[in-house]
Amino acid sequence: MTYPQSIQTLTLYLICQNLTAMYLPIYIVRLDERTNNFYILAGEETGIIINPNGYWRYES
């Protein structure tokens, strides 16, 4: 099992904080062990991927 990088964990925390500030429910937070990317599913169709280097993007 691999553990997430500190910058990735901080980015995850900040994004989750911003999503809940916009009153979006967070349904899934998952670490993909193949790619070491975090995946967040929030609201109706908001998907966010956080790379191990802390960069994030929307997933469509």
C-alpha cells in the first residue's frame, strides 16, 4: 500500500473544504492505488482528480 504525498493530502483537504463551503455534498473520496490519484465525487456531477504532485483537474 502506498500513502499519499503531503502536498496531495493538503490539496485534498482544501478542495473538500471549498466544496462544502459551496454546500455541495461529497459522496466519494477514493485513492486509486494504481495511479496514486485521489478522486472526489461531489454534488450531482462534479468529479475532481488530484495527482500525487498536488495538481488537480475536473473529470468529465
